[in-house]
Amino acid sequence: MERKGEFTALDVPVLIRAAGENHMNCSLAFKTGSRTVRVCFEKGKIAFISSSNEDERFGEYLLYQGAVSLEQYLSTSRLIT
């Protein structure tokens, strides 16, 4: 079943938790002004995140947080450019 629409009354964490707990394959788009952040799920796991703001780079954030190594970051960056 495909569901589309605006869920302005729900908090972001509630939507993300629902996608995970229900093992959903879906894409959630969060819009604020001209900025759109899209979170894509496969079987309830986050598979991809994108932002319309070029200053928001999720890979760089993971590198900064120590969640990925520089080697992992660089090899992945080559795959998506």
C-alpha cells in the first residue's frame, strides 16, 4: 500500500521510528522553507539521506563523529559522484 501526504501533526522522531519498527521501504521528505531533507529506508533501515542544502553533507558528519573512517568516506564518495 502506498501512502502519500503531509504529516504536519507528527514529530520527525515518530515518523522515523514508525518506518523502522514497521520495516518499511519508503522515503520521507522533511521540508522547511526552501530546504528539503529526504531519508530513504529499506526494510526499516536508513539506506540514504540527502539534502537540498549543499552545506549539509551526511558523510562529512559521520566522518566528523567518528562513525566512518576517512578511507570509508573517500571510497563511498567516489561511488556517488
